[in-house]
Amino acid sequence: MSFEAFEDMPISWANHEDIAIKLYEKFGDEFGESQIYRIRFTDLLDWVMGLPHFEGTKEECNEGHLEQIQAKWVYEWRDNQ
């Protein structure tokens, strides 16, 4: 399987790290560590739902998923500083 094929694989709520990588790719350094943790969950939910190849639903989402996504996004941001 080529790398491009991995980019096209579906993403679900359980794929916290993949979601965080996609969010970092989308927003780059627009948000720093403290700003990422202050993002409203309603905004984060909308952004995740709008990611390419995301196949989850709002009903499948919960606070735990959103907290994990924020934490992984911060790690991704730190790795790229």
C-alpha cells in the first residue's frame, strides 16, 4: 500500500492522532499550545467533522474524544516547533 493510499483511508473518532495531524496540517501554527486547549468543543467538533475522509457522526462524539484530540494536537504542534 502506498503512502497516498493511507492519506485516503477513512478517519473515525477513535483515530485521535490522525485527526490531530490533519488539524495541524490545516491550521499550522495559527494556534499555539495554550490556544489549542481553549478551543471550544463546538468549534473543534465542526472542524473535525469537516476534515477530508472523516466518517464519524456528531452522535458518536463525546468529551473524551475531543480532549484526546486536543492533547494529540498539542503534541503534534510541539513536534513541529
